[in-house]
Amino acid sequence: MHNKATHFRPFLGYLSLIFLLLLGACSPKSTLKKDEFLLGNQSFRGNSAVKTEDLAALLPQRPNKRFLAIPGATVSLWVYQYFDKRYDRTPARQKLDSLTAYYELQFERYANDSRKLAKLRRKYTRLGTKYQKRIESGNWWMQTVGEPPVYFSDKDAQSNAQKIKNYLINQGYRDAHVSFATDTLLRHVRTTYIIREGLPHRLRNVDIFTHKDAAIDSLLQKNKEVSFLKSNKNYRNSDVINESGRIERLMRENGYYGFDKNYLRPVQNALGKRYGGFLVDTSAHDPATDSLFHIVDIKGLQVNYPRNQTSHTQYRFSSVGFRVEPLPNDPNSTPRATTSFRGITYSFLPKQNYAPRVLDSKILLRPGALYKQSDWEETYRQLSVLDQFQFINIESDTTNGQIRTLIRVLPQDKYQVTGESGVNVVQNLPGPFLNGTFRVRNIFGRLENFEVSLRGALDANFGLNNTSQLVRTLELGANTALIFPRILFPGKLASRLNRKTPRSILSLGYNYTNRDFLGADPDFVRSGFQASLRYNWKKSEYEYLNFTPIDLSILESKQSQKFSYLLDSLYTYGGNPLKFSFQSAVISSMSFSYVFNNNIIGQNRKAHYLRWFVEAGGTSLNLLRQQRLPLILTGFELYKFIKLNGEYRTYHPIGPKSTLVYRANAGLIFNYNNRRVAPYEKSLTGGGSNSLRAWPPRRLGLGSAYPNVDLQTGSPIFRNGTTTTLQPGITEYSSFEYRFEQLGDVLMETNLELRGHLFRFVGDVNYALFIDAGNAWRLRLDKNATPNQNTLKGAFDVSRFYKEIAVGTGVGLRYDLSYFIFRLDMGIKVYDPSRIFETTDADGKPITIDERYVLPRFSFRRSSANLPVFNIGIGYPF
């Protein structure tokens, strides 16, 4: 048996070398002046009720970043200081002065030409900003890799202490006191903020009613349970602000158009008498609790009124109109068609006619109805998401205490053609693609959109027989879709979902795939028709639901003789069901999914993502007999399955530009067709840029089975080295040969990723450190096949599956241009459950080689057992 420590020594050597280099770089010559000190650690002492992380967020100054959190290893600062001592800002200043003088003359020359003048000003701003940045921030190294020194300032510390005190007061600690103390070490000033919170001010009796305006008082009484001001809570200024906002919203939801928080703001008249706001009493005492907290009572709410009025007016809609405005090139004098439906007057142009019945479901404003701000906002949102109007304006006139409303819209172009080209990444190999879409808006006059999409792609893949040989795959596709802005379903269900942004999508498509189309005999040619009906709607701001009652695919596939023989051999000798993925098939299913997602890309805040998915395939086929199927489908594989999938992600900010992301994903397919296999597109697979990145795409698992074996001996096949299978007396082997996709029925995977910022170069260059774990298994083996020993190790077994969890780690780079994120990840195997071999030594005695903990064998040599896997992707992995 080999010695694991032997393989781990190079790893330790690399770490030691890096550590020595860091120590050698930790003492650069100081560039600090006599009275300058760098900002060191900032800490807090004395706070018990208020969290330290909440206080830390108040401090705008941050010490210079430390490399890998090593004390004193401010590498970015050293880079900045190194180049700062050698950087001459004079040429940039001279260039800026020369540029300014030149453009001032140009501005005078073209003072009467507004178009030329605007162009010159834009150019001057762009060039001037570039040179000003060089003057202020230095050269490229200083701006991107380096970081300017963050100095300690006594003035900043005083300002921070006051800011902390104000925060404590806002949290109810109105007697708080904050000071600071400093300590200097190696030209760094460590600051400690000393906090005395004092006793909190706590609400005892809370009365938010007006007692003067009966209508408003009654409204507040009905909604008092959701008030932010409640007994036994600290008296926080933020709660007072939130309560004012709540009352403002409540008033606007009940007809009080134009009511705002200024009517709740305390004001004084010329005699100094106070009007408006909450009546707060802090003079109360209770000997039983005075040593624990101060008592605060709220004795009511005073509401200000508009000038020369003694009450607030509740508004109702007197009229509602909808008007389609002409496009810029259309004549405005064209005769209009005017009609009324359910009290709303519609005014259309001859070429821009919309069905009033459909528009009525999107307009929530009604004549005679009480004004509600939510109806106003929802009407605007409903009209915006239709993709029919490029401009929407809701005008109002409140003369005589009523609201006259006119909704004016400017339509989008009826016909639109869009195109997209780029590079698609398949199995980490880039290939060009070209997409085009033709869209017809309002095709039947009922706000429907009709779309025709064409797609062409040329992908490079590794051959199924030879992982070192590239084959080119041609993919062509056409899809048509008819999108309705409502639920196509009889009964009242459709109307109940009007506010949920409902859509019904009828689609019909065709796809064509030719693998190795440049070869004399392509591996396979696959074509298919798809038809579906989908309903989707929003349950809330962050919740989305999708129901697909009809999803039908008819796939026809033809293979070359060589390719077909290989697939048959894999199935006969190894039990690999890959052959069924290339057979003609009928796949019918219905599915439902629920998604909660409050994560917004570009915002570093705490967020969550949850997705549930359930699909029943071939359910309708249970109602038919085989001989009653259409003759045209004779010989097609019929799939029956139930698929469940759940995924959860959570995003935790741990710094201004760093986030810790956790993901868990699990799926299960129960196949009850004759073959006990799922359709290729529905199978669960692991590995690749969005899964376990230390394994190639769709090559993880299955279980503890070898990814590829000699069909005669059952020995694993290795990719490189002098031996490709197990040999007597040899105890070290190269990496496995991941030739075939591993199609599973059970999938469990989890990921933990730390994302952070490195520097900026046009876009943001970010890094990632990650750990991935999981595996895929077959749930039930084909009852018509005789599985071998290796196939059995790929079947899910409750008694051992936890021992078969594969683990990988690695690092990644992301280049973020806001609209485009390029990703490169390097995955390294840590634990591979399949790398345990039963073989013999040189004397023929049986031995066990256990290399499941394969991290010590990590190397960039191609003969390594743990060669890193590089994954290229677009966007974040999750």
C-alpha cells in the first residue's frame, strides 16, 4: 500500500513557500509621515443589548484589506505604496490642463451649435475624468490591484462615536453615552469605542387614535393590531417613522388621495403651540420598574389638515378613461373609435384596437369606487407587464372632491425582430450560436403576443468512444409561441388570478441534432416535435407558480451502426441505460413548480431561494392500451415516471463585497415503465459547472461505481499512465476515464461558496472558494438486464448511501460586467467514493488500495489521480 504522506509533501512545500514569501514581504519601507498613522482594528466595549455587527455597520472607515486575513499582510496597500513612490502625476496634470484649454476654445467656437456643443462636452467629460482619475488614484496597478492607505483620524473617531450614540438613541437608549480610546502599535491605531447604553425607554400605554376626527379614528381602530408602536417594546424613532408610513398608506388605501406623512409631522404655530404627531409622555414613573427601564406613554395622535379645511376628504372616481395615443409618425387627427365597457370609456385609433373586455381585467379603477393607492399602482403594473405599451401615464383631476382619471398609453411597434449571437459552453468547450425572434403584438386584438424563434448552434463535444477526439454537433431549432395575458380556463378561476400577472403559453417546436455531422457516418441524428400548454402567475412579489398540464414530445432518433453497437455493449455488459436516451420515444407529462426568490443580482444582501418541482410523466398513457396507440408511434419507447425535485439557496453577506452562499439540491425519479429508466432530458446527473465542479459535466457517480470499466474483467479504466486497468503489484493509478454520462434517478448535492472582490478592471474581478458534496444513484435497475457487480454499486442503498457522498473543493474567478458574468472554476477532488480497488500484490496476494481521500494526490500532471477539472460558465453557478 502506498504512503499518503508522500503525496502530501509537495502540497506542504507549496504552502511553506507561500508563507515564507509573505513573511519576506511583510516589512516594506514605510511611506508614512511623522504625524500619520494607519487605521487598525476597530472594536466595541460595553454594549450588551445592541449587537456588535449592527454597530460595526455604522463605521464608514475600514482598515486596509489583509491577504487571507493574515495580520499585517496588507498586500494591496504594499502594491499601492510601491507604485505611489515611483509614480509621477505631473504628466497627467499637464495633459488635463492642455485638454481643458483646448476644449474651452472649442466650446466658444461652437457656442451656437447645441448639437456639436453637447457632443464636445461629453467627450471632454470622458477624457477629463480619465486624467483626473490618474491624478487622484494613480496608475493602473494603483487603481486596480492596489489600495490607498486608510489613515486614522481623531475627527473621524469623534464623528463615529456621535453616530453610534445617535443609533443607540434611535433604538430606545436615550441616555446612552459613547467615547473612544486608542492604542498605537507599529504605526497602526487601534480604536475601541466605549459604550454605556443606559436604561432603555420602554412603551407602557399606547394610544394612537386621534379622538378628534371620527372617520380617521374609526379607521385606525380597525387596524390597530398591525401598529409598529406596541406596549413593552423599546421606544424607537424608527418605529415612529414606520408607524407614520403605515398610517399614510392606510389613509391612501381608504380614499384619502394626496394624504402624506407631513400631516402627522409635529408643527408649531406663531404662538408656539404644537400641532400634529404622536403625543408622547416621558414623565411617568413606576418604582417597581424604574431601575430597569424608563416609562414612555403615547396618549394619542394629532392629525394636521389642509389649509383652510377642518377634515380630510375621501375621494371617489367620477370617471375613468383609456386613450391610445398615436405613434410619432402617425397623424393625430385620425378619426377615433370610442366605446364604453363597465363604466370605462375607451378611445382607440383604427390600427391600434384592443379588446375592452381584456383591458378591463387589467384596469382596477372604477367610476364610483373609493380611491385606493394599491389599485392605482396595480393598474400601472398590470399594463406595464403586457409588453404592449412603451409609455403609460395615469392622469388625475381632483376638482370638486372627485377624481377624473385618464389612462394614456403609447403602443409598442406591432412587429419586432430581434437577434442574438454568442458563444455557448457545452462540456467546457465553447461553440457559436445564433438566435432570432420575430414577434407580433396584439395579433388577434386581445393583447396576445405571437412569437417565432429560430436557433442554430455548433457545439464541440468529446467523442463517446474517445475523450481526446472532438466531434462537432449541429443543433437547429424552431419554436412558435402564442402568449395570452390571462389564464385560459373556464370558470371563475381565471378572474381570481387577474392581479397575479397570469399568462397562458401555447407553444409548438421542432429540434434537430446531428452529432459529428461532418463525419462520413454521424453518431446519431435526432429530431423531435414538442407541444405544450403552460400557465404561470405570481403569488406575491417574490413567489412564482407554474403549471404545465400538457407537455408532449415525440422524438425520433437514428444511430450509426458503430455507435449503436457501443451502446448495446454498455447496456448488455455494464447495465448502462444510455442506449435508451438515443431511441425514438414519446414523452408526455404534466408538472407544477413553486419558486420563492428574493435574491437580486448585484445587491449584496441576505436572501433566499426555494424551488419545488413535481412532474408526472406518461400518466395519460395508463388510460390506453399498447395496441390502441397510433400506428405511427409503433416502436417508440413510452416513458412513465414521477419526478420530484427541491432546491434551496441562502445568501449571507459577510462584508461589503463578500457573500457566503449555501445551496442544497435533491431530486428523485420513480420510473414505472418496462425499462425502469427515465427519458434522457429528465434524468438526474451530477458534475459540471453548476454541480460538483471537481467532476466533469454529467459524469459524477453513480454511487461508488467506477465511471468506466473493462466490460470483460470489470476492472476500472484509467485515463493516463502506463496501465489503464488494474495490474498485479501496481498500487498507484492515474485518474478515471470519464467517458460516459451517468444517468441517475436519485440526486443529492450541496454546495458552500465564499464570493469576494479582488479588483476592478473595466468590470469587477471577483474570486470564489467553494466546497461541493453529493452524488447520483440509480433507484431501480432494469428488470430485463443482469447487472454486474459495478452496476450494483451504483444503485441507491439506504444502508450505505451516506458513505458514497463525493466531496470536491476549488477556487474560481468571475469577471462581472453587470450585464455579463464570465466564470472560470477549478475543481479538485477531496473524497471520491469509487477509488477503492481490490487487486493483488506482486506475489499474487489480494490487497486493497484505498484512495478515496484523494486530495493528497492532487497534481497538474496529466498522469495524476487527481487532475483538476476546469469549468467555464456564464453567470453564477447558483
